[in-house]
Amino acid sequence: MKTLKLILLSIVSCAMLSSCGGKEKKKQDGFSYEKKSEEVKEVKSNANDIVITGNDAMQFNKKEIKVKAGEKVKITLRHVGKMDKNVMGHNFVLLKAGVDLIAFGTKAATAKETEYIPEGGADVIAYTKLIGRGETAVVEFEAPEAGTYDFLCSFPGHYALMKGKFIVE
Ligand code: CO
């Protein structure tokens, strides 16, 4: 049903534009994954500009992220899969020191209305919005004090695979 809706939407937006083949159209239709990945690569210039991807197999492409204490960090999360955010949603959530990952993941699973960030984000340092196929989310924050922190995707059940260490030196 969702796919059909998208196709219909594409047809409608096609009809509204004079041409369907132009570059402008390509940007709007949401299916141009390659274009998006090019844009993200350009951003990756500074040491603390980190790009992390999530796929349809419930995996991040990084298990470890290293930054320097007190420096600005920019996390760009890209969903490189084809599934909708309602079934394969991904976010990047960085937990405060001492917060148990499993306990947090369990609590987060019940916080659907706040995109799986429970208790107003009391346990987290930073997080992105929840995204689905082809989407990108960015969060910027200051690296906390030196130490090892956990990061995860808080979509229900994903923390079992989608997790890693955020190391501040
Ligand atoms: Co996920």
C-alpha cells in the first residue's frame, strides 16, 4: 500500500511539473539515492564530521566512533536501505555515561510517539530523528568528557545489532 501511495505521489508531482526528465525533478522524487550519497561525501571533510549508515539488515556500518573531548561533532546518519521507517527505522542515539544500553533500549521501545526517545531524552547526549529509506539526518553537539559511551538505534529491537562505542579521547 505504501509503495502504491508513493508511486501515485510521483505521478501527481510529474503532472504538476512541465517536464519529468529534468535535474530538478530528480531531486524531488526521493528515489535518487546516488545523488544523496554524493552530497554526504562532500560534507566529510573535518575530523569530527562523521558519516554513519544504516541498512535494511539492521546494521550500522560503524561499530566505533572516535572524537576528541570538547570538540564539535557532527553525525550524519544515512539510511541506505529501501524499507520504510515504520518497519526499518533508524536513528543515532548517544547515551550518557553509565546508562545501560539494554535498559534504555527496552524503555525506548515503548516511546513510539517521541520517535523512541524516552523521558524527554533524559538519558541521552544527542540523537537524530528517526529516518527511513534514502533519508539523511544530522545532529551536531559538543563531545562530552573523555570516556567510552554507547551509541545505538533505539527503534524496537534494533539495539541488539545496531550499537557501538563512541570513544572520546
Ligand atoms: Co534501526
